[in-house]
Amino acid sequence: MTEPVLKVQSLRKEFGGLIAVKDVSFEVGEGEFVGLIGPNGCGKSTTFNCISGLLEQTSGKIEMFGEDISELRPDQIQNRGMTRTFQHTNLWREMTVIENLMVPPRKQFGTNAKEFLKAILSRNNPSERERLMDAYHALDQLEVPHMAHNLASELSGGQSKLVDIGRSMMGSPKLLLLDEPVAGVAGPLAMKIFNNLRNIVNETGISILIIEHNMDFILRQGVDRIVVMNEGEVLMQGTPDEVRANQKVIEAYLGAAGKTEEE
Ligand SMILES: Nc1ncnc2c1ncn2[C@@H]1O[C@H](COP(=O)(O)OP(=O)(O)O)[C@@H](O)[C@H]1O
Ligand SMILES: [Mg+2]
């Protein structure tokens, strides 16, 4: 059996007295499109921050293709083929879309300017021309090539999210972690984004782990598997059908949602 792309084992993160992530374990396989869902504040972004090396976990282990990456820096993890987006999209507003794609997001490289520049210049050492081709290819895959020369400051919220996803696709990563890429995005565009991501997974064999807080929405978006978190823990994981039928999920989540709809 091949190693999973990502293996999270008993991940725990405490902030002072608060246990934000409590012994979370799950895997993402090659070419898998996995949803990570749960109510606000249940520890989804913190899980991403630990996986991508931005935060040091309190305990637990994270492996990528069988390699222990728990102690690596964000840039080292990125060099192994994992990229991520953040819940709050932060584009370079004074740059065009295509320029934004060619410059990686600052946070993944920390705040050290020298390190940041080195990372930009040495990103798998592709030439400027190759990176430009990569950037256009990402926009094509997301079906927004016409946005290439728009200024980031002119984009809508949904369009900014799309550019952010495109940026995470630069350098042919093997695993994308997307933190609520469709939050605040209008329904039709949100569905189109999920559809494009599904196609990208099918066509390239890349793996995607995507955070979404809307359970009802993600159940209908064609992901392979869903990891449901609640209060820092994994409540259950399974296919959308299994999640839909799970009594614990219905009680913790769908039950409450169902009630609101009836009102
Ligand atoms: N850097 C931090 N310092 C202190 N508490 C934090 C920090 N980041 C997140 N938290 C807390 O951890 C919990 C989980 O937050 P988060 O992972 O952002 O949840 P989610 O992404 O599921 O909405 C929340 O109670 C949040 O306030
Ligand atoms: Mg979050």
C-alpha cells in the first residue's frame, strides 16, 4: 500500500488553558478530495496551522508521504509539496492577478524578509517564464484566464478567493490545504469553485483538504470523504452518505440546522 499523502496522528494544540485541538487523527490519500468541517471555533484552522508548520503542536505527529514533518518550518513543508490558503485572503492589492500568482503568500514564509525573498527566488528554481506559464495554467484550470491583468484591488471577494486558490496551485503542489475558500462567496460561484477543484483532483491526481463550515453545502459538492470536527475532536469521518446518516452528526449539527430551516 502506498503511504498516505498526509497522516495526522493524535494532534493536540493548547493555547494556555484552552485545548483547541484534542487528539485529532485522520489521513488524506493520493488523489483524494477531503472536506474538513465543523462549527466555528472547533479547531479547523488551528489544525491547518499545525499541519503547515505555522504553529508548533503541543503533541502529536504529522507525516507527509511517510516522512515526519512535525518539526519542519512552513517553507520546508512547502518545498515538500504542501501549500495552503488562509481563511482571510490576503492578496497584494496593488499587483495584478498574474503577478499575485507569481509571488507566494507572505505568511507561509514567516516575516523574515530575507527568507521570503530567497523563497520567491528559489521556488523549485523555475525560470520566470515557467512560473508565468504555471500562473496562466492555474487561471485556466479555475476558468478565469480573463482576470489575469486585473488589479487585485478591483476584484470581488469571490474572485479574490479564486486567485488565492490559484496561488496555492503554483509550483505543482501535491497537497493543497484550503481554509474556507468559499466562505462569503455566492452560491453559484461557490459550487463552480468546488466543481473545478474536483476536476483538478481528477485530472492531476493532486490531493485536496478543504475546510468548510457549511455541512449542508459540502455534502452536495462531490468530495470523497469528510472529516467532521466538533469542540476540538474528530466526531466522525466517512463518505458524504455516511456523514449524512450518522446519528452523532445529526444531533450535533444537522439537527440544529434542520430546526432553523423549519422555523
Ligand atoms: N493563536 C491563537 N491563540 C489563542 N487562541 C486561539 C488561537 N487560534 C485559535 N484560537 C482558539 O482556538 C479555538 C479554535 O479556533 P480555530 O482553529 O480558528 O477554529 P475554526 O477554524 O474551526 O473556526 C477557538 O476557541 C479560538 O479562539
Ligand atoms: Mg477557521
